[in-house]
Amino acid sequence: MNTCICSMVGGTAILAAGRNKRMSFASELEANGYAHIPRRTKAQLREILRRLGSVIYETDVKIKPESKALVTSARALDFHTDHRKAKWVVWHCVEQTDDGGESILVDAEKIYAQLSVRERAALAKIMLFEHKIFDDDEECRPLVERRNGKRIFYYSFWLARRDLPAGQKAALNSFRAAIEREEPATIKLQKGDVLIADNHRILHGRRIIRGSQNRFLKRFWLSETTA
């Protein structure tokens, strides 16, 4: 993937004055699975969230030394999706560290396309443990399924069972190997920037946070249901 795409998204002047204000970033999300929108105010962020859907969960993503969670550590995060109920994940950059902390993105559809028919069939049988966030969360979810004519990916390698059958384990290893071969979109969010990702398609991660380590992102999970 080419990080130049991200700059082009900002160059469209989404939500700008006049006629351009009515332009939608839906085409960017449809084409790329993500959109990087530089320098948005809180009011503009609220408008973006309103247009995308309904916020179902909000998190402060910043380093908390006392926390054991990966997301609030300075460590790098491997590629994954967030909770399956979130169609969209939106990050708004409040502060950024002076070294590291880049967001990395890979299109799961491109990864899936590299696999054999047999590997794809095996992936559909793999059940991953569910994030336990909401009261009605299930125990497991399929890594890939079809819903309303579209593929939905739910992926975190650390949520996979260790006793997978040989064929499923081999398919999962092929999926992971294809992810590692893919050149990710790498975006260093700056203060005020907004990043939107289709959580059912885009795998995201993070480079290690170094330097001042004052990186602070507001993260929103949104359902597809519009408000």
C-alpha cells in the first residue's frame, strides 16, 4: 500500500466550506478501506462520527505504566481487528510522540486473495475467541464470514485456539505469512488528524512508541446503524 494515498485523502478537503463541505469520504473508505483526514477540530470530528454511524465504545489510547493491556503500553501492536460489533474504528490524535507510534494498516481482502481455495475454506472454519466487552458477546467468532454479500474479517492471532486442526493451522500460518509480506500503509498521525478504518476489512497495528511517549489518541468504535 502507498502512504501517498493518505495525503490525497487530506487533499480532498473533506468537510471544507461551500460545495466541498458536502463531499463524502465514503468513496475513500470504499476504495481503500481507510481514510486519513488531517487537522480536524472537535466539532468536525463529531460531524464525521455522526455521518459514519453510532458510537458504541470510546477509549483513551495512551501509555499507562500501571496497565497490563497492550493498547495502553508503549509496545508495538501486531495486525488485528477490534471488536466485531465495530464496523468503523476512528482515531482522533490529541498528542503524538516525537519518535515512533506510527499506525500501520493492511487490507485483509488483498491478503485473502493471495490464498488458495483450500486455505480460504479452512480459514472460514477457524473460530477465534471473542473480545469480552459487551454483555451479549459470544464465546467465539469466525475469522472470516459473509454477511449481506460482503466478507467480514475478525482477526487477532493471539485469540486463536492453540489446538487447531492441522489444515486450519496451516491456513492461519499462510494468512499470517501473507500479512508479513504485505507493505503496510504507515501513517504518523499528527495533532488533530483523524484516521478511519473499516474494521471488517482493514487490519491495523502500531509501531513501538519511543521518544517523549506522550502519544494520546481518542478511539471510537462505531456500529453501522446511523444515528
